Amino acid sequence: MELKFAMIKKKNIKIFDSEKKKSFAVALIIWIVMNISGWQRLYFQDRHRIDVLFYKGLHLFFLYGIIYLTRVFIKKRNQDKYKTAIHIAAAYFILNIIILITIWPGAFRTDNLVTLFYMKGYFIHAWQHFITSLYYAVCLQTLPFATGVIIMQIYIISIIVGYSISSLTFAYVADKNIRKIYIIILFLTVNFLPVLSYVHSGFRITLCSFFEFLFIAEIMTAKKENILLDKVKLNELMILCILISAWRTEGVYYVVIFPILLFFMKKNIDKGLHIYTYCIVAVAAVIMLGQCNNTLNLNSSYSLTATFMPLPDLVRVAEKEGDDELLSDIDLMVDTDKIFQNPDETAETLFWRKDLIRLPYKNDKNKEYYDKYYNKYIKAYIKLVIKHPKITFMAMWNNFLASAGITTIEDDYPLIRSGIHVYDDIFEDENEMDRLLKENIIPRQAMVDWEEEKVTKEIWYKQVDSKLNEPINRNLRKNMLRIIAGIDNGGRVTFLYRIFWNLFIPFILIAFCLLYKLYKKDWFTVFIILGVVGRIPLIFVTSSAPYLMYYLPAYLMSYIVSFFIILSCIFKKYQK
């Protein structure tokens, strides 16, 4: 017996012999405690659905991922790269938690509130993509109140920001003091006002933007340091590619950029691993996720919004020129009478407030007819676009200018505030709003949300959350939101709006960087830049409303890549 024990001891058997196993053990303990205590279920109402088991399993996986990444940072804290990453991540987290406290409970909008409402019953809200609902589900099981989504988002982004900035600067910059300059500038960039506004909302565009940052940082670092891309690293890159390609469909071009970037790094790829395998899996996954989301959406209403911007102008010119057949096909899906009856309204406004879309029958018997009508509509729309290219382009161009913060200003009032509504639907004082409207301080067009969507307040208080749902200080919240939005107390734009809520500055910078890299024949960086700007023409063509939000990944990454290239030129002799 003693001999047997000695043999076991000699083998030095360990149950938790890796960080992954230790992290899973910690996650499992926390998960069990949350289940037994009922913490995990506090936010939710319908607790007897069979799919609750799926959400619980997903939550365990989520906890494991968060704990594992945190433990890796802590374990490697003595390495200069990770020590710096921890400092950056901590600074980002502390700064944004302070901002969140001032604007508590966060900058939630209608889309966020609807997703939160659906998740109370464990239902998927596929309009914002089913991945968003799954993300909300795991966050709300971890911190069971609405703002818990924002807190978890800030934590995840902190890890991404710390790791990405540290990796890039350590890979490219040899001098410690110069490296600090890079870090400070990149840190400030990820906290520019439009980025802050969406970090403190629950919109999926935020994590999409930072996952793209992580993807590009990983690729650039691996290329510079000649890091061996083994199976684990390629799987990580593939998953990131799938997320940024599928979560918002305008990122789909990354399934093309991904293999091109890997081609530049083929010498770094472990022998026996095939680039094409990973790329095929990525493409298949993106297609599958897209089909899954379309199925959950039940109909094609969401995809129809991609045709909205030039639609009213095209319908009116078609009616004027007697294109009855094309108009008839358009009218199969869209109530064209609503367009004629409301000549000053956009299709986006008519969609939300006037039932522009003819709602399809939901039963399987009529699905084939709906698909047939949808295909006819798309063909008619394309024919009108080809027939009237100038009208189409001008509608899209004016929408882009408004998104870019150029034509959103009339008499110094921001008529469209790029997705951050300074005048809060939930907490703004009604008497103050009535006064501003009565005195014509605020243009009535800018107050559509306030006047026609007061239901938001009811959704928040009665249907979304009853815990920690009041601002800590309403005046402080109001003032901080207006600083972030670049608006003064009178509702007029400040210089902050003109500088930060402006797409032209980063897009011009990245255009010059692209020309410079083309001149230098630095093809790897050229394709990095093409990845950054690739979504711009796609959004230009398909955007249905003038929100900077749609361009946020391009906005953020244009600044980051541009600043990085400019700094590399200035401090060229300090490069590795």
C-alpha cells in the first residue's frame, strides 16, 4: 500500500495543472453559487422555459472566458508587456466606470430597451442580431440589472484596449519613452466622444468596433514579431473574423480580407495548417449565422431598410415618369401611398411611425408568396437605382454628410445627433422640455423622439428594470451627456461636436495614410487600411438614417491606424 502511494506521489498528479483548468474550476464554483443563491435568475421572469438550460450553459462558458483572460493578465503581470496592458486596462476601466456613475444608468436607447425587455422572458430579439441577445443574457445573469450589460461591456473592452495597445507598442517601438507617447495617444483615441457615447450604450456596434481593433492588433503584432501562428492563434483570429463579419453585416468583407492578410504571413503559419481550411470555415460560419438570424427575424423587414435612403425620391420620380410596373412591384412590399402622403418624411421615419412596410403573413402557407414579393421588390428597386443614378447618389451623399456631422447643424442646432439623444427620453424633466419647445429653442424636428416615443419611459420603469434604475444625480447626468454629445445647455453645438462628431477628419487621415503606403509599396499595411475603410462604401449605399453609429468601427480604426502610422513616421528611428 505504501509502495502504491509512493508511486502516485512520484507521478505528481495534478487535477488543476493548467490555467484553463484552474479558470474553469473558479468559473464553475461562481456559476454554482449564482445558481443556488438565485442571483443568476434575478433579472428574468419566465424561469420554466426549456431553453433556460441553454442560457445557463452559455453563462458558464462566458464566466470561464472572462476569468481565464483575467488570470492570464495577472499571471503574466511581471512581464513588461502585460504589466503595461494591466495599467492601460485599469485606467480605461476606472475612467469609464466614473463616467458611467455620472450618467447612471447608462445611455440606453429604444433598441437597447426592447432587447432588455425581450430578455426578461429569455426571448431572442433578432432585429439587433441574435448574438446581441445572447450577449445580454450572459451579462444579465452575471449582474442582474440593466446597467450590468454596460459594466460587463466596459470590463471586456478594458481587456481588449489594454492588450491591444500594449501589444502594438511593444511590437513596434523600442524606446520606452516614445512608447509612452504612443500609449497616451492611442488611449485618448479609444475615449473620443462618439466612442464613449456607444461604450455606455448597449448597441452591438461598440463591441464590433473593439473586436475589430483586437483583430487588427493581433495581425499587425504577429506580422511584426514573426509570431508562429499555431492552431490556437489561428482559431482565435478566425473567431474574431466571424464575429466582426456576422454581428453587423456590413463587416462581411472581412472574410475576404482575412485570407489576404494570412497570405502575407504564410511563413509564420505552423506547418500542417492550411489557410484555406480556416477561411472556408469562417465563410461557412458567417453564412450560417446570417441565415439563422434571418430565420429568427421571421421576415425580411430588416434587410429592406438597406433600400430606404433613396426610396422616397425613387418612388416619386417613378410615379412622375409613369413607371407603373416598377411602382407596382415596389408596392408589393412598401405602401407607396404613405410616401406620397408624407413628402417631407424619410422612409426610416415612415417605417417606424406610419407602417410603411406591408407586414407579411407569418404562417408557412404564405411564406413562398412573401419571398416572391420580396424578390420582385428588390429587382424593381435595383432597376430604379440604375435608371436614376444621380437621384440615388445624391440621397446617399446627403445622408453621409449628415452622418459625418456636416449637415446635421441648422442655426447651430444638431437636428440629428448621431444616435446619442441629448434630451433624455427617460429622465429629462418634462417642464423643461415643454419650455424649450414652446420658446422654439429646440427645433421640433429634433424632438420627434420626445414627442412621439414617451412610451420609452414606461418601458424602462415598468418592463425593463426595477433595480438601480434611477440616475444618481439628474443634473450631473444631463451635463455629462451633453458634454459627450458636444451640446451646450441651450441645445447648440460646441466645438467638441465639430471636432469629434466629424467623420471627415479620420477618413481624410486614413486616405492620406493609404496613399503613403501605396507609394511605399507596403502592401500588408495597405490591406490593413482597406480592412478599416472597407465598410464605408457598404454603409454609404445601405444606411437608412444619418447616424455616425453605423460608421463607428471605421471612425475608431481610422484614427487608431492613422495615428499609429503618423507616429511611426515621426519616430522612425525608434522603431524596431
